[in-house]
Amino acid sequence: MEIRFDWPKIYDSVLFETATREKFAQVIARRIEQAIDEDGVTPGESLGTSPGLCDQFGIGKETLLEATRLLEDRGIARMRRGAKGGLIALGQPIHDASSLLQRYLPGAGITVDQIVEARRAIELLQMHDYHVDQGRSADFERLFQSLLLDGQSAVSKALPLGPWADAAVHPCLKPFVTALDALLAANDAPEAPGCARDQGLVGLSAEFLAGEVARLRRMGIEKLGSEQQLAERIGVSRQVLRQAMRLLEDRGLLTCRRGRSNGIVTAAAHPANIVRSLSDAFARQRLADDDFRHILATLDRINRSLFASKADVSRFDALQHMIKRKDWRNPATHIRRMHIEWPVINNPVLSLLEQALSAYRARRAGLKIFVGISDIDLLQQKALEHVDLMRDRNLLAADRHYMEMHGQIAILLGGH
């Protein structure tokens, strides 16, 4: 039977969200970022006064104020008052993925336990990367399988020490390591970095909203309320509320809906703009397939072990139902497993890393549409058997079974 891999559609599916139109303030902030980047503006240098910038970009004071808030929150520029005032460039590197993660993850409700779990997973990925570089993949396989012998996930316990601890952090993992270490250093109540505490009422409102987003997400509630309701609850004007909302929209934590479903809602996990930004960061690093594909494959194994150790019967049933109904000619069905597994894994770092790398893989394939032929019934049967092994908490056998399937699919896809 034909198996179709329409990579552009897969990329859109991995992002999960349809693209939303940028707010005008976000567009202006992006144009100012580009000007800083292209003109080589140095930290401490002024980009111009408020009236001058309004004239330059053809905007009003309110739009410039919102754009400035975004730039301050990203650590890129700050408005300084006085005789030598103006929009001053800061030292924060533009396109800093670790800063993006440090702003996003606290609002996504990450806990200290999740940080520790994610850090162990990244250590395991580093361990794998080290063994691959040393040509000792078989040693890693024995090590990984030994972690599953007790039926627990591969990251349920402290990992053994070894020379891999001193190896350079893999480029695609480095932003996550930097962000997690910074959040862990902030103890069990990390606050979103940036300039929020220096932004007066807007910053305080943004911090309140970020706390509400994290709290409601843990309760499974999506809607925060309307603009008017939130403004009255916080005790601020709607203009102040909108500026605070722009900050959190920019961090990917909430979105504003118009029409019948109007109101402020928590953003889908994970928002397309966050995934796309990380994919852009991988592209700037010029990661080739050999640089990240083995990382993605090992991360998938780690996430499968987490799912198998945490899921209840209903989740295994849902996964098998999805496999039985899977349409191999529809690209969107290739990533539906993620929708079932990630809520159970319940770790925003591990789901975001897998989603961003999957998006980058599809993006690298470009406009290719690959069609292969395989025995679908056999693949489906193996996938169902894999779920049965996970259901029995036989994680070692499930991992071996998964690796057999992964090898067959890799042969089918070839270099794709």
C-alpha cells in the first residue's frame, strides 16, 4: 500500500496551530529588531527618539509604546527618558532561543520536578551523542536498556556518571540546558525573566496574567475571560491590560479571540510561534540531518518510556484506536500520536523539544512529497503489539520492539 509523506503539510501539522496574523505592534517590534541586526547597532546606542521613530515607521505613539514593551521584555531595547533619551539598544542577542524558553516555560506552568526530569532526559541525550561520536553506539544501547529493566522510565532515576558529562552540549540542546539551569537556579518558583518588574503597572499586570495562565492550565481551563472582565478583576484600564496581553501573546502564553468565542484564552501547547522560533534557531545553526536526527530518535524513545510508565488504560486504548484508524496517505495522521502521548508525559520541555525538532525535520525536507510502498497491515500489527507491551509495563521489550519498527520505517523513508 502507498504511504505518502507530504512534508509541507506535515510541517503545518506539527505546528498544530494555524498561522495567526501578527498584531501591528509585533510587526513594528520585528522591524526594529531587523534594523538593529542589519545596521549593526551596538549596546547603548540610540535608535532614535519617540517622535522620530513614529515618523520613521509611520505609526502612532500607542503602537510604538506597545512595540517598545515587547522589545524591553525580550531584552533587546529600552526606552530611556530625558535629554539623552530615546530607544536604547541593549546587550541581549537577537534571536536568543534560551531567553525565549526562559520567558515561555514559567508561564507554561513548569514545575521543579519537570525541570529535573527534563534535565535528566537531556543528560541522556548528551550521553547518546557522546557514544555516537565515539563510535560506541552499542555501549549506549546496553546502558539505555539497563535503565528500563525495572519497568520505570529511562529518566526515573539519577543517571550514571561518565566522560560524557564533560562533553560539549549538543547545539540543538544548548538553549534548553541554559534555560533549565537558569530556572532551576531560581528554585521552585521561577519567574519569567526580562523587564516585567521594571515596567510598572503593565509589568505587574503581565505577571498576574502569567500566573493565572499557569494556574488555569494546571486545572485544564482555557478561557481567562473578556478584556473588560480581566481589566476589572486586576483593577487596571483596558489600555494597560492590552499592553500586558501583548507581552504574553509575544511569549506564546495566551491569545485573543474575536467573534462568538471572544475572550482571552491560554495558547495551545505549544503555540506555533514558539515552535517556529525554535525551528528558526536550528536553521541558523545550520543543523544537518546527521546533527539532529539521532537526537530526535532517542528523545522519542525517552518519551515513549515516560508515556508507558505514566499512562492509564484509557490512554493505551486511545493509542490503539488511533493506530487502527490511521490513514497513511494523510500527512496529519503521522503526528496524532503526539496529541495522545504528550498530555500523559506532562513535561513541557520534552514535548516542545520533540515538536520543534520534528518541525525542523519536516522543514528541511522542503517541498518534497515522498511516496513509498510497504506492508501496512504488518506495520499496523507491530504498532499494536508495541502498545500492548507498554500497557504491560514491559518497557524493555517495548523499547526493543520500537527499535525494530523504527529501523523498518527508516529503510522505507531512506534519506527523508
